[in-house]
Amino acid sequence: MSFRGCIVRSDPRQEEIGRVLKSVTLNSVRKVLPDRAVDTACQAADYEYRQRLLVPVVVVLHMVMAALSPEGSFAASWSSLWCRLVGALPGAAGRSPDSGALSKARRRLPLKVFERVFEWLSKQFQAQAGVTDMWRGLRQVLVDGTHVSMPATPELFAAFDCGRGKHGSFRYPIARVVTLALAESMGVIAYKMGGYLTSEKSLLRDILGRLSPGDLLIGDRGFAGANLYVEYLRAGLQFVTRAHQRLKLGRLPRIKSFSEGDFVTELKVNPAYIRQDPSLPKKLPVRVIKVEARVRGKHEVIWLVTSLLDAAAYPAAEIAELYLRRWRIEGSIRELKVGMGADVLRSKSPDGVRKELAARMIALNVVHSIVIEAAGKHGLQPVRISFVNATRAVVNFAAAMASAPVRTLPTLYDAMLTEVASNTVPHRPDRIEPRALRREKNNYPALRSTRADWRAAQLRA
């Protein structure tokens, strides 16, 4: 007889392996991502499972480990976890499930479970962050978009499509992703994945409801526009964005001026949007602020548009500083794509790709949760702690905590927090880096077909 999460097994050795496997798997993150988070997610997703060797807790942690590990592959992640099991239970040597069983376990676990785990962790992180991200009574939330690639399978092309250039379609499917992250603690509140042809604005609309009234949304000009500003305000949000590139600043009426580069005006809502939604107003009052700053090493004049109309309550200089810190979310996206391998996802089905991205988002928030805990314990700002070194500490302490007695785990966890807090980065507001390679690449030609097609062509030649 089976019921949610439990079944009586007849093989006691398999039961022992399963028990020990759960006890040694990624203990360095089990405080911020406990078993109950996965169990709650399974219940919320109405997912019933048998007590197999690869239960949901192990599968989720296995995929999180794949995101955290340097190789970034499922095989490397599982090899690491299984070797830790064998270290604690030598009799299990040589009995590891094969890659087919692991693949089936990942397919078996519904996408909804990963999404629920992410939501649970996001709520816990936001509560943990507290007032860290507050500015003048508003919580700062950054928004940005990016792309991720994946294997060239017909199923993925159909689900996500791809870009097109002057030489035709790209050779790999591409998905578009929009993320919402806290400005100081850098945890991801929400994200949305869609096809390449889906606009970032459309993806943002789908996750606006995950924000709270009074949040201050900070974005680049890709998220600007009078119709979007109305949607932000209707959701109870305030906003600061760079002015849209088509906005004619010289034609704007000055309803109230605070200085030459700081004034309140009205933006006209495009009649086309009003025809689609008659409830939209014809005009919207906003504040426009001129900012002189160095952007990627060049002196530039940029204009910001905000709903914060009161110059006394919200000084222009502070608003400018908020926007100039927006680059932090680009750093967070780099952590996700480069550090955690989300730039090129490995799964070959649409559902698998979505699960893989969700697992990497979970891993990103796990590390940021540990960073903010270390920052609070040692009196530091979370953004001053090195994310890269924090990830290394999580992976390396996981190995030590796999074989340590249970009574010593809290001590080891505190030691990990101390180690995380000891690796800080300097405050570098004007740092610039060239987007160029210093070392030349090997002079090999690009492979324009699949390896299988290339081999077949060589055999025919």
C-alpha cells in the first residue's frame, strides 16, 4: 500500500542507502533549503511519489548541486553526491543508479514542484532580507532581461524558436528570461521564461503580481513607456526607469520645475494602447531627472523618468544613485549564466529546460540566502561579500559536512558563514571592464553541423 511520500520496501539495503543518501546530500544548504520545502512543494503540486532511492529531496538537491559545481553537469553532480554516500556507507560502492535512472527521476518530478520550491525559498529570502533593501520607505527591486540557449532539438526549436540574422536563423534555440531581484540582498523574487519572440515587457507583466504595493521598480529603457507606467502604478508600484529612446524630451511641458534638469511633466499615452484598453488615461504625470555619469567608462548624459514626484521627499541625486546601481542585476545574471551554467542549458525537452533553469534559480537564491545570513552575523553589507567565493564555500563545506557527525553540523555551518563573510569585494562604483578577450582563441574553424552529421560526411568522403 502506498500513499503520498511513503511505501513499505522489502529491500532493507536499499532503504539504508536511501536514508544515508538523504543524510549526506548537500548538507551545507539544508538549513536554507530544508526537506520540508520540497515536501511542501510536492503537496502543493499534488505530486504523489513512492519512497524510491531517488526521492524528490535528493533529485532537487542533485540539480542544485549541478548548478553549484564547477563542471555544471548532472553527471558530475551525481558522481560527487554518490562518492560522499560511499564514504559514509562503503557497502554501497558500485551500486549507483545509471544515467538513465537519473534522467527518469528528473523527468518524473513535475515542473510545478521546482516552481513551488523556488517560490517557498523566495518568500523565506524576502523575510530574511528584512529592511536591507529599503530606501525612504520603499523596497528597491531591479528588473532586467536576458537570453539562454539550449541544444538544437526540433522540440526545443518549436517551443522557444530562435533569433534570425543576415545569414538566416541561428543554429540553436533561444529562450528569453526576465528576472526581478532585490537591489541590496540580490535575491531573485520572481522570474519568467518565454520564447525568443516573446517581449520582455510581456514577460514582466506575468510576474508583476509577485511584487508588493510600495515596491520601487528600477529598470532600463526596455521597461519604459507611458502605458507600462500606468500598469506599474495600478499594481501599487513606484518606478524609476531610463527615458525611452523615442521620448522627445524637448517637447515635454514643464508643469513644475525643481531645477533645469529636474521637473514634473505629463506623458501622453499612445492612442493605440487606449483603443486596446479604454480604461487607460490619456496623460500621466511623471518626473524627469537629468543625470551626468560615467557609463562603461564614457561620460554620458542620461534622463530618468520616475513616479516619485516629490523632490523634497525623494531627492534627485539619490534617485540617480539608485538607478546607477541597477548594474548589480546584470552582475547577478552573470552569476546565473556563467557561474551556474545557465547560459547554455543541457536538457533536450522543453519541460527539462524549464526545470533546469528553475533549479539554477533555486541555487542562486540558496547562495544569496547564505550570504545574507553571513552578512547579518558579521555586520557586513550583502553586496560586499563575494558571491563566487560563497559558492565555493558551499560546495567545499558540503563535502566536509557529508561525513561529519550530526552533532558537529551546526558548528561547521557557522564556520562556513565565517568563511563566506571573510571574502569581501571592494566598493568599486566606477569600475569598468572591456568586453574583449585578452588571450587569442585556438585557430580552429567553426563547426557548422552536428558532430554526428560531420562524422557521417567524413565516412562518405
